[in-house]
Amino acid sequence: MHLVVDAVVVRSGSSAIVIEHLLRGWTQEAPDDEVTVLVGPEGPAFTVPDGYRTETVTPPVRGPAGALWLRTFGVRRAARALRPDAVLAAVPATGLVGYGSGTGNRGLILYDLRHELRPHQFSRRTRLSRTVSWSWTMSRADGIYTISERTLHDLQARHPRLARNGAAAQLGADHVDDWPRAHGAGGTPYALAFGHFGNKNADAVIEGWARFCATDPTWRLRLVGMGSADRAAATERVAALGIEDRVELMPWLDDQQFQDCFVGAGLVVFPSDFEGFGLPAIEAQRLGIPVVVSDDPALAEVTGGHAAVARSTSPADLAAAIAEALAATPEQLEAARAFTDRFAWRRTARVVRTSLLASD
């Protein structure tokens, strides 16, 4: 099979993480396949496996016009020249005019429908752009591969006609097996939480942490991925709560810094109000780290009843969930780790590949 992966608009972030690990899983599932990755002029935002080819698509002009050309005529022209058996779009908003004849079946990865289900978390322009471009590209796809059962259910509920081509290709967790492990013990134990995007509930985490600090003199909180404006506002709130010595507000970290910070944590606090999958929660469980989550359906799916679930994001409920998570026994943590064995990137690749080969 010759697969072309359209990644021309993929930038650093969740889509880059997914595509990188999906391709690694593909090398395990189908080592004899030929894979070509289409990237924009900046090059790939992720590591492409050895043996896979990258082809740069360069727009004739810069700016918005060039970006539009890139994800329309640029990827169409590149895909048609390669004449693959199938094309997989790494995000829905690309391949807007299709890939043309002779390019085989077309699939795309759908991460979530948060812009429809949590519209207040997006600007009007973003909602409109996603509504138009995503609906159009999904209507032309032979396969829509959702990253969780939760996102598949959302697709079925909101777009039943499109969902006829849908399949859940749950993400993997086994990539953390390659992360460096924390060396030795000692030092102040810390919890890890996330400050990017409105759905992560960073403000609630800070309030809940302050309540927890009233009962514990030791643990610190590292809140990572915060922009400068968010850090400034959070700094004021932390000072008002009197927990400056118990909270570290951190910016975006590079991959190595993030991995080091993650594996050294003794707790992950992730009470997100919406997830398409919830990688940090399952990464924590696979690493043997206790985790606090909300009752979000995707987080329930990926933690399998092995996480401490906060009944709400109130300070009292979050503090209680933190205490519950920290009381987890070694046997409970091992059961949580064992649960993650069913989430493997090779399986993700298998679902997508089988569907692309079977689509008419």
C-alpha cells in the first residue's frame, strides 16, 4: 500500500503528536507500506519515521492566500502526482477541493467537535471557519477516524449522515514507554496540571489546590503551558490565596522539558471540561502516576475507572479528589497501568489502514 499523509497545515501541538505516533504505529503494523508525508514550507512539525518520505509543498505566494492555496490546489497537485492507494488528512481543514482522481480512498482524522459542543470557548471567526471547512471535507471523505469512542458518539449524534463513514481509532499510550524515567527519589513532591486552553480549568485547579494546601504542608503544583497573560492573571490569584510558595506557573515547554516534568510528577490533575481523548490522563496512568479527572466522557473512556473523579470543579471537590488520588495503593496504580495496554498506536494504525483499504 502507498499512503500519502496530508500534513501541510500541521503545526506543533496535539495534531503533530498524534500524527507522529500514528506513523510510528504504522511502521509496526505495515512495515512494507510506502508512506509519503506532505508538509508545508516550514517542514514537518513532528518526527517522520526512517524510511518514510517527506515532500514539501510550497505555495506560490505568502500570507492567507498562500495558506489557502496550500490546503487546496497545493495538496491536490502533490497527491495526484504521487498516485497513492489512499490519502489520509491529518486534520479536517485540508484537502478542501479533494485530492483528485487516481489518489485512492480519502480519510481524515477528527479530534473532536468542541467548537460545536463548547462554542463559547472559540471566537466567532473560528467557529464559522470550522463549521464550513470541516463539514465540507468530512462530506467528501471515505473514512472519518475519530480519536475516541466519545468523539464518534458526538459525530453520530450531531452528524448522523457523516457518521456512516466514521470509525473510532483510539489513540495509543505506549509512546510514554520511551520517555526517560525520573532518577532517584527525594526533593519536594509536585503535582502537574495544564494551563492552556479554556477547557483545562486552570483557574479551578488553583482554587482546589489552595483548599488542598490547607490540609497538606508539602506538595507543590506545577501549572505548565501558560501564556504570559494567563500567567500574570494566575500570579495575582495565587498571591491572593496565599499559596505563592506552593505553585509554580510555567510557560510552554519543549518536548524534552515536558517529558522530564511529567515523569517526575507524583500526581497529575486534569479536570478538563471537554476532551476529544485526554492524552495526559492515560499517559499518567501508563507511567504509574495517580491522576485526578473530571467526569468528561472521554476521560472516563481512557481511564477506565482507575482515576480519582472530581464530582465538580469546586475547591472542595477538587481537594477531595486530590487526596483520594494520592491515597492510591501500588496495586491500584498497577491496575491503572495495565488498563492502558489496550491503547496502542499500532492498533490505531490498524483501524485506519484496514478502513482505507476496505472503503469503496
